[in-house]
Amino acid sequence: MKTIMVCLKRVVDYNVRIRVKPDGSGVVTDGLKMSINPFDEIALEEALRIKERGEAESVVVVSIGPGDCQQQLRTGLAMGADRAVLIECDTDISPLIAAKVLLKQVEKEQPGLVLLGKQAIDDDCNQTGQMLATLWQRPQATFASKLEIAGSVATVTREVDAGLEIIEVDLPAVVTSDLRLNEPRYVKLPDIMKAKKKPMETIAIADFGVDLGSQLTASKWEAPAERSKGIRVKDVDALISALKEKELV
Amino acid sequence: MSHVLIIAEHDGSQLNASTAKTVNCAAGIDGATITIAVLGSGIDSVATQAAAIAGVSKVITVDRSENAQPLTANFAPQIAELAAAYDCIFGPSTTFGKDLMPAVAALLDTEQVSDIMEVTGPRSFKRPVYAGNAILNVDVADGAKIVATVRTASYKAASDGGSASVEAAASLSAVLPDHSRYIELQSEAGERPDLQTAKLVISGGRGVGSKENFDIVYKLADKLGAGVGASRAAVDAGYVSNDMQVGQTGKIIAPDLYMAFGISGAIQHLTGIKDAGTIVAINKDPEAAIFEIADIGLVGDLFEIIPELEQKL
Ligand SMILES: Cc1cc2nc3c(=O)[nH]c(=O)nc-3n(C[C@H](O)[C@H](O)[C@H](O)COP(=O)(O)OP(=O)(O)OC[C@H]3O[C@@H](n4cnc5c(N)ncnc54)[C@H](O)[C@@H]3O)c2cc1C
Ligand SMILES: Nc1ncnc2c1ncn2[C@@H]1O[C@H](COP(=O)(O)O)[C@@H](O)[C@H]1O
């Protein structure tokens, strides 16, 4: 195939403990470490491996978000992507709108494969890949832990509740990554230098002509309920009596 | 009055418990009438089980050979067609529902509310974001269909005792694509209780150290009739199969008792067990984060504690 398109979302790093703003208007994100959504990094790694096996010619990374997303796109280029596209947008958009915008980019790129993360770890929606596949009228293979390509068909192992499900999809297709698909490579310093010369295109989201209005309104954020403070027991006998007291064993 | 369509999850013969939990969530919408759609092939017994859930007024079946396996490419267009007569279309937030419902939403040109944990109004819901570190209240605009998945750990299964009518759906005109093919399911599921419905769950993490060492975890679980879970680190290291992972990206569970052995308590793991009745943590590191949320903590070596527990319980 010619091109693999990988979608990268800029999110608060997974190690950061998020706090809700006291007035409930959102979560505190100022000054926090931002990263490529971990699942998207895995998606990109997979695309690079497919290219390195000679099964694809180039990898383009695409992000929708504010200008700062350039940092994550640059990291993607340093990992080995050939080109980056930033679709600039200063407001939060829902997965359906993201999918509609990504579809327009797909129509331009005509990729043989689109890779996304199974879920963004900020909104935890787990929707965008499925919506993109549906709007594109192409197959989807979500929660992938193994991806094999043979000619115009991909065989995907999916992590499902009952175990591992294997499906076969015709290309082009949309695949979303699960954690065990691969382990992303570390970026080396010379690659960061090289990435500075790679092409990065910026497009205003308005140019896509997609209605950004949403049917969902986020009215208020709250901190989750705290669990009450527990006890420490000194040995197994004390543990067993504590469990018996609660009638759990 | 709100007409809710719930998409049943089943394996061809057994209705998954997630369906009755989704019914319980939908019942929280004032004046809801609940219909369950069962798509499959040879599904009379599944339809009968669905009809027995209290609060369900109708079960519609779409019984055809193309539905023998739950491929979203085939299911979504049929459900989108059925959806015309409903205000809300709900599925469980299991891998089945997570794969399917966004495709249904996209066909209906509707946004989706993922992981409903509470219904707060006719069109208002709470859902977790940031691995459960924040709870978001969302309102769906008037006039829009509500497509949603339900966080099953937040709901008990609706009880039995219903007697809904069962009828075959009128023939559907949706054209099914031929670009996706189901090959097989590799399942290691054995005799142990299912993680998502088990009342007791015993979990092991990286601290268990190897696949062989997990035998002591299984032995204790079997003595107690418990389900067995694991942290991501234990799955990644190959100690256990992927379907045992508990957490943000594994299973979100709500047993009465959860016992974690050799698990440090990363936030991605904790988000999967927040709804457990009682959390017991056993870890040799007194500073382990899991002790911050455990109801009962015991500092010590799991290789001494598990055999002692097994013997004394
Ligand atoms: C996007 C993303 C999603 C993730 N999703 C999940 C998820 O769904 N579920 C999940 O679990 N993780 C998830 N993780 C991984 C998570 O961040 C942690 O890495 C993981 O949970 C650690 O597993 P662990 O506690 O078994 O291992 P460790 O953190 O290595 O902890 C091992 C613990 O065992 C203790 N120990 C060692 N030996 C003994 C002994 N003999 N006796 C008693 N205690 C002992 C140690 O003191 C230590 O606390 C995710 C990460 C990311 C980035
Ligand atoms: N703004 C965005 N820019 C690029 N990719 C995105 C964006 N939003 C979502 N995605 C992709 O869609 C996946 C699923 O996101 P979500 O449906 O929000 O959980 C992510 O892992 C990304 O690959």
C-alpha cells in the first residue's frame, strides 16, 4: 500500500494525576505534561513496523487540536513518520466530529490503512475509530493486539472480553490499537534533529466545512467519590477475622 | 415517555449478564419503555432469557445466518434501521458494545455517551473520564436520539420475573457489506466464575512473578469459588491471558470482595476496582499505592500469605 494514516491525539500524560477545578468547569490542565495518547503511540509504532517490512511506502500522522499539537506531531516524525498534518482547532470536539474531519483527510490521503488508538485517555470515549470506519464505509478492527497484512487483506487479533477474536478485513480498513499490539520505540536524539526537516502541514479546521456543533453539552465536572479510609491488619489471622466480620468469607 | 432499545449481548446460547445491567440503567429514565433487540442465528433461547428480565416490555429478534457472529459491520446497519422507532439506543460498555455502538451512532449521525454510570435526568448522565479521576455530567440536546453505552460495573442486573412478548423484527432492508469476516474466538475461559459477575475476585500482579507461580492464586480462588483477575503487568509478562486484565483498559468490575496480591495500585488498575465492595491488598511494600484505597491492607510476602490463607479459610 502507499500510505498509512495514523491519528495522534495530544493528551495529559498518563502519569499525571488529574484534578477537577473547584468550580466544576473542567479539569486543571495548565502546566501539566502533555504527551501523545499512549494508544496512538502504539498505533504509530505498528505503522512504522509495517512500513519497515516493506508493506507500505509512507506514514502520515494527523492530529486535530491546538497549535501545541505540533510537539506531539514532531515526536511522531522523530519516531519515523514521514509527514505530519495538524488540523488546527482551539475548541474540544467530540469523537463524531473528529471522525467527520478525519474522514475528509482520509479522502485526501487515500490511505490503505488508518490506525488510531482504541481510546483517548482523556475523554475515555472509545468511539472515533469505529465512527470513522462507519462514515468511510470501510471495515473496522478494534482493540487490535496483532495485525498481519497479506496483499489486500488484514488479519487482526482483537482483545475481547472472552479472549482473543480473530477477524479478517479487506483493505482499506480502520484498525484501533490495544496495549499489547507492540512496545513503541524510544526516540533517539539524531532522529529528533532529522524530524525538524520533515514536512508539517497546518490546515484550519474551518477549511474542512464540517459543522462543529455538538448535541452533547458537558455541564459539570466532579471529583469521584472517595473510598473511606481502610485499616491495616498485622497478620493472616487478623485478615481472616476482618473478612469474617464483614461476612465476606 | 422514552422508548429505549437495548442491544442484547450473548454468545449464541446464553444472554450475557451485561444485558440485564443495561436494562437496570435504562429503567432509571423516567417513563422508559424497554425493548431488547436480539441479533443472532438460532436465538430462541436467548430471546426467552431476555424476555424474562423484569421491566422489559418487548423482545425483538433478528434471526439470520449473517448474524451468527457479532460483527459490527453486519450488526450496525440493522440496528440503525431498527432504531428509527426509538428515542434511546443502549448497549453495554463491554468490548461487544464498545465496538458496536459508535458505529450505530455514526449511521444515525448522532453523538454517543460512553460509559453511563448514573442517569440524572431524562437526557442527562454521569460518565467517568480521565481513568475515573473525574466524573462528567453530560446533557443530550432535545430532539437528538441518545446512543449510549452503559458502564456495567455501576449497575446490578435487573431481576428476573418479566414476561415480555417476543416477536421477529419486520424484514430489514439494510444492505450488509462483505468486507469483514469472522474467523474464530480463542478463549481460555475455564470453569472459574466470570470476572464481570463474580462476587469474589482474587487478582495477581507482577509480584506473583511467573505463570507457574500463579497456581497458588488459582488454588486460593478455587477454594473460595472466586474469579481470577490480573494487572496489566501480569498479562504483559505472559503470566495469564488478556481476558483477565482488570483496569482502565481491561475489565471494570464490582465484586463484593476484591483481593489484590502483588499489585502496586497504578491508577489505571484502580479505576477497574473502584466499585468493589471491599478491597483487600497484600503487598510487601508498605508504601504501595494500593494501600491508599484498600479497606483492609496487609503488608507481607504473598508467597507466605496465600498458602496460609488457603489453609486457614
Ligand atoms: C494507557 C494505559 C492503560 C493501562 N491500563 C491498565 C489496566 O487496565 N490495568 C492494569 O492493571 N494496568 C494498566 N496499565 C498499567 C499500569 O500503569 C501499571 O503499569 C500496572 O498496573 C502495574 O502492574 P502491577 O501492579 O502488577 O506491577 P508493579 O507496578 O510492578 O507492582 C508489583 C507490586 O508487587 C509487589 N510485590 C512484589 N513481590 C511481592 C511479594 N513477594 N509479595 C507481595 N508483594 C510483592 C511490589 O511491592 C509491587 O508493589 C495501563 C497503563 C497505561 C499507560
Ligand atoms: N483530536 C484528535 N486528533 C487526532 N486523533 C484523534 C483525536 N481525537 C481522537 N483521535 C483518535 O481516536 C482515538 C480514539 O479516541 P476517543 O474516541 O476519543 O477515545 C484516539 O486514540 C486517537 O487515535
